[in-house]
Amino acid sequence: MLAVPVLVTLTDRVEARLVYLFGVGCTLAAHLFFGWFAEGFWSAFVLRALAGIGWAGTYMTGLKLLADQVDAKMMSRAVAGHAASIGVSGALSFSCASLLAGPFGWQSAFVAAGASAGAAWLMVALGAPRRTRTARPAAIAPRLFDFGPVLRNRSAMAYAMAYCIHTLEMNALRGWGVAFLGYVAASTGAGDPLMGPSFVLTALGLIGTAASVLGNEAAIRLGRRRLIAAAMLGSVVIGGSIGFVGSLSYGIAAGLLLVYGFVVWLDSSSLTAGSAGTADPARRGATLAVHSSLGYAGGCVGPLLIGFTLDLAGGMSRAAWGLAFLGVAALMLAALAAFWAIRPRELEGDRGGGK
């Protein structure tokens, strides 16, 4: 989160491809060294921090690298494809880690992750086009790390603020979904269900990826504001009830969790595309830095909100889970009200684009 404003903003002045390669290099080193040398808290802490810097230098930086190569009408589909690739690989990473850790030890999962990062580094170094357009004259180039114009861009900030609460909700669901299903299985005597908690969360990741792509296509055809508002309203309804209703039965909990995941991910690409597409092209890196920083901040708070609520309510119970998810739903309702009040611009190519 701390590295994002620096690395992503630099792409407004430095070739995005170079910043991306730096980020992938950090990821490669962090995973390989973790698998080979991590032993004890501090070595693990430093290497996971390095992996965090690597993620900061690749996710939104990769999106900026991609956005600079497509026209405005293709922007949202490019963003959706970018998000889908991350969603699929993230879901598969759990299965790959499990397959490797059994016969070869947990270290092998990190070594394999480092090797895949090395493959990504080579692909971008050899295949990504270099920036060829003429640089902006220094007299009119925006000041580096000047976030004032970004914060005054009402449309981009509306999408970014909604993305903050979206990521809060998404990480709360991802971080506590297995624990919630485990609680329901234990409290209802479900035993060993056919669809265990880990299986449900893996399916949720894949369903979420498909939802993100489908949501972006729906945003193009129906209007971005309308799709995002519908997804946020759906999150409020399901999130506000899942803790109370899902606790009654493991099957109900698993089904609601999958539906909830679909709704949560439905506007993921649409929000990021909205922020990137309504940004000043000269400040797109800074805009995505703010967008991503708000997302990471929300992602940090979401799991803590669930945990603190469970603690304050006396531990895991039907009422505690209901209140925990209800708190997330209340924040989403506030975000929906703010988003609808600001009414950010649609993107070129959307229904009603530019209005």
C-alpha cells in the first residue's frame, strides 16, 4: 500500500514497462528467497514485504502499461481481461500450492511461484512494446506526485471511493469465508460436507472472475453507473442477511456465499475501468495510484472489521456473524449513496458514454 503511490505514479514520467519489470523482479526474488532461506519471523516478514512491493509494482502498473496501448473504446474490455487473468491465476495458485506442497514440501510452492514470475518478466521484457510516443514538453508535463488534480476529478474519485469499499467487502469475504463455513458446518452438525469450505472458496474465486468480465460487458451495454449501482445494492441485500440466514444450514451458507461472491465481483473491473477511463491521460498513473491505494486501504480494513465485530459480540455465533456481515453491508450502502450522488461519467463505448 505504501509503495503503490510511488511506483504507479512514476509511470506518468517513466516508461511503465520498466516499472513493471522492477515489480516482477521483486516478486521473483521474494518468492525464491522465501522458499530457499525464510526461517523465523523476521526473514519471513522482510521477504513478504518485498513481495508486497512487487505486487504494488505489477498490478496497477500492468494495467497502465495495457491502457496506454488501447483506444478509449477498448479500455474497459482491456481492464476486464487484465482482471480476469489475475483472478484465474489467483484461484489456481491455491490448487498448485497444494499439489506441490504434499510431495515436495511447502518451499516448493514458493519456488514455483518465483519461477512463474521469472517467466512473466521474460514475456514482458521481450514482448511488451516500448513507449514510442513523443514525450510531453517539460513546461506542460504534470508535476510528479501532484495528486491535487486527481482528487478534484470527481468521476475518477467516485469510482475509486466505490472501489475502496468494494475491496473492503471482497477481502472480508475472502478472508473469513472459510471460517464462516467452518462455523456453520460445526454448529449445525453438517459433518464433512461434499463441498468443503476450501472447495467453496476456490469456486468462489473462479465464479468471481467470470462475474467481473460479465459485469464489464453488462456495463458497456446497460451503462456503467447502472451496473455498479445494481451490484452494490445486491451486495447490501445479500451481505446484510448472509450471516443471519446462512447460519441456519451449511447448504444455504455455501449457496449464499457463492451468490454473494458473484455479486461482489460483478463490478470489480467496471470500477477500475471507470477510474482509468475518466482519468486525465497525462495523470493516469497518479489516478490509478490513488485508486489502488484506496483499494488496498479498504482491503486492509475489511477482514479486521469482521474480526473485531466477532470479538466484540463475544465470539462466533449466529448473531455475531450476522452483525459482522451487516457492518460491511452498511458501509456498502453508504458508498452506494455517495456514488449515486456524484454520478460519475460513463466511458466512451458505454451506453450513454461520456455523460
